[in-house]
Amino acid sequence: MTMARLSAATWSLSTVAVGVLLVGCSASVNVGTSTPKMSSGKLATLLAERLAATTGQPKPDITCPEDLAGKVGTTTRCTLTAKDGSTLGVTVKVTSVEGDQINFDYKADDTASPAPN
């Protein structure tokens, strides 16, 4: 019986060790990426959700032209398009990075551009 317990314990530890080794390999591959990035689509979605929560309005249509690099101080410009076709620029600035999580602040322009004719 002691042998069975020892074998089970050895097998469990071996499984954990293999799991750690696999995670270590995976992590070392991910570490090769020097700066985490947030896709432009995810940024647009998060920005729309935050603006909707702040204004109490439905989620606006937002597009962001590029991925957001996870480096403090990095900025990008996104565009909010209203139902009438007018647009409003929104500046996004990275405030902190925690692992792969990119935290940002945003500020909408004071005036909108009219809809194209």
C-alpha cells in the first residue's frame, strides 16, 4: 500500500513538473515579445464600453486605426462616428502596463467634425 501511495505521489509530482516545464517554455516564447499590444478592435470595443458607461448612452461606433502598444505614454487616435455621420476624435494614452494588461485614459476632442455631404 505504501508503494501505491508513493507511486501515485511520484506520478503526480512528475505531471506537475511536466506542466511547469511546458508553461516555462510557453512563457519564454511569450517573453520574446518586448511590448504587449492591444488590438485596434479590442481597443475600440473597450473605449465604446467606457464611453457608454460614462455618458449613459448606447455604445458609440468607434474605430481605431492601429493596435495600441503597451508602453506608458504611448498615444493613438480613435474616431467616434455619430448616427448623423459627424465624427469626434478620441485620444487614448497608455497610463500603465501590468504584464499583458494595458491601462489607458482617453479624452474626446472638444468639437466634432460635421458629416460629409
